[in-house]
Amino acid sequence: MNWDLKNKVAVVTGGTKGIGLAIANEFLSLGASLIVIARNGDQLIDCLLAWNEKGYQVKGIVGDLTDFDNYPSLLQKIDEEKIDILINNLGGNLPKKFIDFSPKEIDQVFNLNIISNIRFTQLLFHKLKASQNSCVVNISSVAGFEDVGTGSMYAICKASLIQLTKSLAVEWAEYGIRVNGVAPWFTGTDRINQLLKNEELENFVIKNTPLKKIAQPEEIANAVAFLAMNKSSYITGETIIVDGGFLANQ
């Protein structure tokens, strides 16, 4: 088995910025073909132009995975596609105190971080099964293992995604579908870099991270790519923590 993703077709959700973009770039560099789904059409066009200039094979689909009424249309757009890998990268946070969340805001956070991942993974089950050697990688968070001050609703969703990874790995093993996850700590995306302008927060993160640095999106993408390769063929049901040693230091 080679250390690459040649002849693999991967779906990456939220693949035009941050960790999702790093995953897309890593997969393409390893020889995969991609289907990238993103809400922002302008960002998607910019990424497609850059990828096409490099000769990469990428199909872009503009879609909001929290709008479940659009799923039939979305499935139609990928109906003819072979799919070997699903990267559930979609997520986001609304940091608030538990008592301050309105019912609408609770729905918003849960739909973005867990319900959409559940529904979309269900949607692609038959395609993943048809591959006979496929995998799902869920992007969770260290917040799913321990309270890190990012808010209870987000943490609940990420913990749920970790458990979904375990349960689905067992349930879908008979179909040749591996299911794993990656749990990042603070990572230098545009959104996180804005938060880290708060010197107190940045000092807290670095002080409590044994490697004494903020992760880069590419470092998360490397772990995701490994789990998507045939090289990891005997790994399923695991969530790899990519946190510079943060949890080991608690």
C-alpha cells in the first residue's frame, strides 16, 4: 500500500477555509479527487480556480447542509459520483453561557455541529457501502473530551460526534466502512486567530500546551489524511487527539 490517496474520491464539507481547506489541499496533493461542499459560493469559486490552475480534479457544490430540505437536490448533484471518503468537517460555535441560549440558538448550534453531520452521513451511506473500502472521518474537538471554555452546547455536540464515531464504526464495519475522528485543539484558522488576539487567551493556550505553539490547519489535515488512507486500514472507531499534548497535561 502506498502513502497516498490516488484513485480515491473524497467529499469534504466546509472545504473552502480553515481546517477544511487544509484537508482539501492535503488530499489533492496526495492524488485524491474531491467533491467540496460549501455555503459561500464566492469562496468556492476562488478555491476552484486555484485548484484548476494546478490541474487538480475538484467538483464544487454550493450548499447549506443545515437546510435539510435541500438534501434531495444535493444528492442529485452527486448521484453519478463514486465516493470512497467522507470528511465531516462542517461545524462552528456560538460561545455563550448555558443559561443564555435561546431555543433557536440551541437548534442552530446542534444543526451545524451534529445533526447535519448525522443526516449527511446517512445520505451517503449507500455510496460508501458501494465502494467496499471506504471511510468517514469526523472532525470533532478537544472540547468533546474536556471543558475548555468554548461553551456547553458546542462541547455537547463534539462529544456526541465522538460517540457517533464509535457506534457507527461498529455498525458499519460489516460494509467495509471505517469511521474515525480527529479532535483538534486551538488551531490557527482565521476565526481562531481573531480570538487569539486576546493575549490572555493566547497565553493560556500556549502555557497549557506542552509543544508551546498553536496548531496550524495543515497539522490537523495530516492526521485526517492518514485516517483516510489504506495505510490505516485496521483503525476504526478512534478519535485521534491532535492537541500538542494539551489533554495529557491536564
